[in-house]
Amino acid sequence: MKKILTVFFITLFLCNISYSKDNPLKIFKKEILGGDAKKHMKQSLRQSKPLKKILSVVKDENDKAVNIQLDVKTKGHTKDWNRKGERNQRWEFDTQKEHALKINETVYGTYTFKLKDESNLGGSIFQSVGTDKTGSPMLPSQQIQYWDDGNVVWKTNIVDEVFYFCDDMENSNFQKTDYTFYLGTKNAFKDYRTISFKMVPSDTEKGETIVWLDDKKVMEAYGTNMSVGHGIGFKIGLYRWLEQKSLKGIGPTSLSIKNFSYGDKCEEILDSKKCSYKSSSRNSTTTLKYSTKKRRDKEHGKICKTVQGKVPPKTIKFSEPENNEKFMVIIKNKKNPKYMIKIKGPTKEEASKKGLKNCKEKNPNLSSDCYVHYSTIVNDFNS
């Protein structure tokens, strides 16, 4: 009998160890979150349930991810599901209010994920949220959204008024200017992609947002990016907008996250190339298609509270980034006919300087014979 009991307890113990190793919530906290996210984020109080139907661990070769899947069977938190004028559901982690970043503080972040949406509706998978004096969220600042038309976008929202209805004081409404940057279609995010960013929330011209998609810089914005608010926190996870439509026929949405990290020390979050980037002009530029729109949320009741910005923010005007390598030179060596190199640079002089340096390093005994053979402005035909 003792042997049977011993075997039973050993088996039970091993099962618990196995469950602990594959517990998706623990893996999300300990392995998926990094930097300050690991220390300063917790589960949102408005979660869909039950957890075991929403979270799972997925493995890809040597990597591990946590998958969040929401469907209409899991419903949403009462305050999301029964919200006046709309219906939502979510599974998110939030920055705790005591750890909200203050205005004019710099933060760096990186986020690796993939998305599969069969709902044909929309939602968000990342938010930086403007916070009040206590650190509590009050408005959307920057977001990654997926739309019912199949697009995935980065949104920068500059809110100049927050208002609350008397019969719904827990949910905020906005008057804002939306800047929408088109990152691609949902299909382009069916495999893992990485979005990295640098943010400086500010109600002055010190404001800054730089976004990289994988390793390509796709947007940088300078100027006021927070007219209302005292800082920012982050929300990471899946937030679905079900509106007030019939739930019949709405498919599931899943988001797999490999990593989300943020912090104030760039070298701990981003690679050296991104950390060393600094615009000399502070011109707002983007390589993406974008649109700008001013809008105010619909009013469906009496307004009991309003918060307005101190100064109306200026409209940010975006241009295409300047070509930093406008000139190309061909360097040759008079006594080494096999040597030839093409070098690009922002000016003819800079390109020539780089090219001649390379020539001298490759031909140390013939350095005096290096010369600029040809120079031109870079275009589609000679680039």
C-alpha cells in the first residue's frame, strides 16, 4: 500500500512540474516579457475568461511563444461586453500605474509577434496610453491596429480633449487628430515580424517617435505628441472590437507573441544601429503611405467630465526621408587593374573620402595610386 501511495505522489509531483513548465501565463511573465515589462506589467483587470481557453504555448524550432486566442465563446469582461454603444473583448497586460513613464522621459521598445484574424472585424495588439497624474490610463497615444479591411496600421493619436458621459464614467471618449501609417496587410503579419520604437511623450516640441519594422526605419515624428496627459504606460495583447453586431459568424482571432520588452536603456532593448540613430534635422518623415484625420467620438449622453490640453498641438507634416547616399563614386588604382569599388555617400566629397580610404587599406603598397575614376548622382539606373 505504501509503495502504491509513493508512486501516486511521485506521479502527481511530476505532473505538477510538467504543468508548471508549460503554464502559458508563467511563460508569458518570465520568458516573453523583457526589460521593464517583466517588472512593471500585470494582467489587465478587464480580461476575457477562462484563461485555459485563451492562452497556449507554441514552439517554433528553438523559440517559444505564447498564443492568445479570443472567440465569441469566451465573451469579454462585463464592462467591455455590455458597454453602451459598442462591445469589446480583450486579454492584455498593462503597465501598472505606479510605474507609468513621465512626460519627456525616453523609452525604447521591441515587439515580435504574428497575427491570424478570422473575425473580419478590427482590434488592437499594442497601445501606448496617455496617463493622468496618478498614472492611470486615460487616452490612446500610439497603437498597432488591425482593421476589417485587412490592413495593419500604426496609429499616432494626438488627443486635445477627453470627455466622460455621466452614465459611463469608467470609459473615456476623445477628440483627436489621427495619423495612420499603413504597415501592410494582415497576410504580411501571418509570420513573425518585429516592431521596434523610440518614444519621447511630450506636450512640447521635444516629442519624438521613431518606428522600425523589422530592421527598416519606417517613420519618425517630432513635435507635440501628447497635448493631454502626464505620461504613458503600455498595453500588450489582444483587444477585439465586436461593435454591436450579431455574434453569429464572427470567427476567432489569435496573436502569438515571442517578445515584448521596453526600458530607458537603449542598448538593453535595441541593437547598436538603432540606438546610434539620431536625426540632425528633426524632420518628420515616413516611407509608408499615411493619412491624417481629425475626429470626435460620438456623443450619446450627457457629458459630466472634460479634460482639455493646454495648447492645441500643431499638425505634423510628413515628407519622404532624404536620401542619405545621393552620390556614388568609382575608385580605381593605377597600378592594380583588378581593384575597383563603388561607394555611396551624402556628398561627392564624403563618398570619395570613404572610397579612397578603402583603396589605400586594400592596396597599402600602392596607396598613392588610388584615384576617383567616376562620380554621379545615384538614381534607379546606377544604384
